[in-house]
Amino acid sequence: MNLPFKLPQRLKSGGLLLLSLLSIGLGDGLAQRAPKPTRSASRGAFYTGKYPNLLREAGYSQADIDKKVTQTYQALFEGANRIYFEVGDSMAYVSDLKNHDVRTEGVSYGMMIAVQLNKKEVFDRIWRWSKRYLQHQEGPLKGYFAWSLNPATMKRNSEGPASDGELYFVTSLLFASNRWGNATGINYYQEARNILDAMWKKDGTGDVYNLINTEHKQITFVPVGDMYNWTDPSYHVPAFMEVWAEYAKDGHEQFYRACADTSRAFLRRACDPVTGLNYDYTEFSGKPHATKWAPPAFRYDSWRVPMNIAMDYVWFGKDKTWQEQYAQRFQGFLRSKGINTFEDQFNVDGSRPDFILQAGNVKKLRHSLGLVATSASASLASQDKQKLDFVRALWDAKLEPYEDGYFDPYYDGILYLFSLMHLSGKYQAIKPQQR
């Protein structure tokens, strides 16, 4: 959950402290028809092991690419403006500095970065901290994670979960199991299964449900109360559902595959057929879902959608034709706004929104590094001859304060690193290692 500000409000519901969020409307009950694969799934990198390196295609040397990824990682995890903080001898967390909190989004992203770049100690530290301070060990929320905590006071801002945190926790743990095995101090597979097994026991007791709305086969915004009945398009990562089907081995393989296909069908509906833009929050139909903090529009959460679609295109390739068309529409729209000047919030028709959602304490439209990054990742799915323009724009971008002093190494920085990893072939579906 990347709300661009803190929501410390809490309310009592079913004996639980929950996020005080406005929930309006239910899913429309539309049948979820999965798109038919348009090309052989065997073309996906999951099957071939061949991940594209668009940075090389753009003319950069492998040595320079490796250096840029390493330097970006070091800036975020080791530098003066780092977002990673070690605690004692065995723990660490990732913090959203502008909001002064730790979010399940951030720590689970940190784990994904660590497993992809083979940083086992970093991964283990973040997992130990997350399990100790965020994961519920009892009650109706057992197995789920409190989505926000104040690291200064070590008090949770909310007891409620955000489904994207669990999504990344499970997937990164499965990858860690595949990469490092389960006999090196942490049984990664068992930790992933603990979350999934707990998820499947949620039956509405205490108003807590499965992370995935089992009727609609779509990930929920929050698996609690009415928030179980709507979604966030940026939480739809069909590639991760395919990974769960391959490696969770919990007896729900066909359900996860159906969720992956349902997400592909959902994204077709959620993304505007002209601009490619999507609302931050939607009904399961893809129509906008109103919240109390901002009118529906393409905003911060939405930035992640092109990166998620590109990931699915590269890894599994089961909806290539539509994904190629989407990437061309999305990048074409941004190009029309100026490849070096496009702003970071839009109405889905491409017009400028009347309401600007602030980031931290800053309320301003800007040419944000995070969207520069994810728009470049869309080049992985694009067949446009000019797609490398976006890749070069990302290469030239800087992880440093803007001219007005605003700097967000957390959200901008992580999306920047994720996109560099995707574009260099360093973000992969990690398979079990041969031992």
C-alpha cells in the first residue's frame, strides 16, 4: 500500500483495530473471462531462462550497467540517504522517510531486491524484523502483517494489513527458498506457507478474509471489512500468481493460475483504451472506486502498473498482443506530454486533474523519477521503434533531490532500482538452484 501520506487513524470493527478508510461500492459481479494466450507461453523467460537486457540494446556496456545497478543499490541501502536501517546484530527495516514510517510495501520490496541481487544477510535481517514487529501471531489477523509502524516509537499506526505487502512477502520468500534453500537459518518455504496457510483459514471471522477475493479471483485492497470487495490495479501482478502456482505447493495451484488470468483480463478493463492510464483504486470491474483522500485518477499507486505488465510479458508471455498494444499506448501518451517533462498525476483521459494528491508534505505535480522508471520498464513489452527513448531517459535520470529540494529515495528510489533491474535482466523468476 503506497498511500503517499500517513493514515494513523484507526477504528474498531469486529474487535480489531482497522484502517479508517472509506469503502464505496462492491464489485459488479461481472464474469471474469481470462484472455486466451496470444502466443506460445514457452516464449516467456520463465521457460527459456532468457531475460532481455534493453540497457545493452540501448548501447550501454555491461560494465556500466552493472555499475549503475550496484551504485543505486548502495545509495538506497548503504549511502547517506539510505532507506535501509540495521537494528542490532540480526534485523533491519526499510523506511518511507517522507512519511516517517515503515510499511509492509517497503520491507517486502527490500526483500525482493535482496533476493534478486543475492544479498542474503540483508534479506534475512528484513524478514526477522518484519516477522517480529509487523506479523500478527494470534487472533483473527494471525499470519497477516500490520501495514504501517512508526520506527521512532515502535508503535503500529495500524493493525490492519495491506494485501500488496503479503503478496511480496510470499513471493520473495519462495524465491529465497529456491535460491538459498531452507537449511541456512530460516526455512523460507515454511514462512511463505505460514502466510498462505493462514490466508486460506480467513473466513470472515473478525471481519478478516483471504487476501484474494475468492469469488472474483482478484487481490483485495485490504482483506478486512468492505475493503475486501474492491482492489488496487497495482496489486495485480499476474507473474507472482504464476510463481505461487509453481512453488507454493499448497494445493491451490489451479486457483492461483486462474487469478493470474483474471488479473490479465482485469488489466485490459482497468487501463484506458486510448491513454493506457488506470485509476489508483477500482472495483473488480475496473471502474473507479472513490476514496475519502482523493478523487479517482492515475496517481502514485498507478505508476507500478506498467512495470507489473512488463514483468508478466517477459516472464510468462501469456497475453503478449494486448500487452504490446498497452505499452505502445501508454508510452505514446507520455511522449505526447513530453518525454522529459510529463507530469505524475492524470485523469485517465489524459487531462490534468483538478485535485493534486500530495506526497508527504508536498503537494505538487512534477516529472517524477518513479514514473520515469516504470514508463521505461514498459519498453520491455513495446514493439515501437522509439521505445529505447524511454530507456535512455531513465539512464540519464538522477537519484538525487529535485531543483526545489524534494527528494524521495524510498518510493522513487525503489521503483528506479526495480526498473533498472528489469531492464538489465537482473529481476527474474528465481527457480530452485541445482545442488
